[in-house]
Amino acid sequence: MSIYGERLFTSRLILRKIQELDIPILVAWSQSTMACGPYLTPGHHDAAAVRQQIQSNVFWCDTEKMFLVELKADGRAIGTAHYWPLPARTKTVSIALKVALPEERDKGYGTEIQKFLIMYLFDRRPVQAIEMHTDVNNLAQQRCLQKLGFELIESLVYDDQQQQRTGHLYRLTVDRYRAQPIYQFHYE
């Protein structure tokens, strides 16, 4: 993983700061059940709201970042990755990601995004734990989180765009991260 300014580079992907030119695709993805897939709820954002969030740096500050994910090979945007601090637990962050193009799912991009974002957070930010929620039926994501060293903390009901879902909460602590071979031995 390489970091240059507002970009993270993995072997196949670029995670970069969202810009105003990305508004049309973000709005389209937020309104598409196909882009959200079966485990996320469309947010139905409008261009004015997204523009205001970009201009006010809501998703790009010291504690929170939202990235647009692009393929290195052709620069095509395929999704988003977002991390933010949890209230009352400033050293714990939550991660969410979306591979919005159905034809780009099941190619390992989600695992790659998560792995390198986790490495970035634990190696370069004052983070002690990372948490992720996943729908109870999202078995592929659950396998991915287990492969990345996360532990199942609890099953719960959570809100996704004001829609209640049943899912699992997974957590990876900095100590577990340091003990996981997947983060120690990787090739780019």
C-alpha cells in the first residue's frame, strides 16, 4: 500500500478523496438498488446535499474519510469506502464499503479495500479497534471479516438508512491486527 496525499494505492485499486466531479455517480449509486446490492439500503441522496457535504468536508477531516474507489487499470469508479469514529469511543472507528458495480463483485475488491484500509488505520491513525456491521445473510462478508481477523461480537438490529436490518457486529483490535499473518505478509 502506498499513500500519496489524498490517495491510497493498493495493487489493483486507488482510494481517493471524493470530489465535486463525482457527484453524479454518487447520487446515481445512492438511488440504485442494484448499486447497493441486497445488503445495503439506497440512501436516495440528491446532488445539492452531496455537494454541500463535499464542500464542508463532512467526509474528509482528521477523524473521518470517505473514499471513491477506482480501478488502477482503467480509472473506472467501482465503489466507496468510508471510516468514521464511534461516539463515546474515540479510538474505535467503523468502516463501511460498497462495491457498486455488480459486475465487479466477487473479484476480491472488497477484501482488498478492507485489508488496506485497516492497515492504513492501524499503522497511521491513533486507532485501537475497528468495527464493521454486516447483514446476517451476507455470508461472503462474514467470511472476509473472519479472514481479516475480526471477531464476532454480537448479533443485533441496526439502522441502515432508517431501515432496520438484522446483522452482526464484528471487531478487530490493534492487538489482534498485529498478530494476523494476513497483514504481516502481503505482496503488492
